[in-house]
Amino acid sequence: MSVLEVGGELALLTRPLPMRVALALPYLVGSLALVTTAGALLAWRYRYWSLRARIHQTVLALLGLAFSWQLSMLGFLPV
């Protein structure tokens, strides 16, 4: 909540629920990207899946990390 004063009048500003959810999504995306990366590393180390599945998981992990990096460059994720 924040207070705004304009012309001697005070107004309380709050963030509505949809906005709070939208502002929490970058943190969810960043944490899921890290978990996906850890899963891809474990899959390569212990050969959990077929080669095709491991490559697919690695591509997803790299895309998640790239998207998280982009979010941090835009200022949505503090690094």
C-alpha cells in the first residue's frame, strides 16, 4: 500500500489481486527454470531417460534460463 497526495488530498493506493499474481509470476518462472536445469543435469548424469528425452529436457532448461535472464534484464527479477 502506498499513499499519494495530490492537491492536499490523500489517496491510498493498493495493488489488486490480479496485479499481485502477475508480479509473482517472474519469481515462479525463475525458480521453475532452476529446478528444470537441475533435473536436466541429473538426467544426463544418471541417464534417466532416452537420449531424445534428455535433449528435450536440456532445451527446455536452456529456454527457461534464457527467459529468466531476459526477465532480470527487464527488471522483473532482482539478481
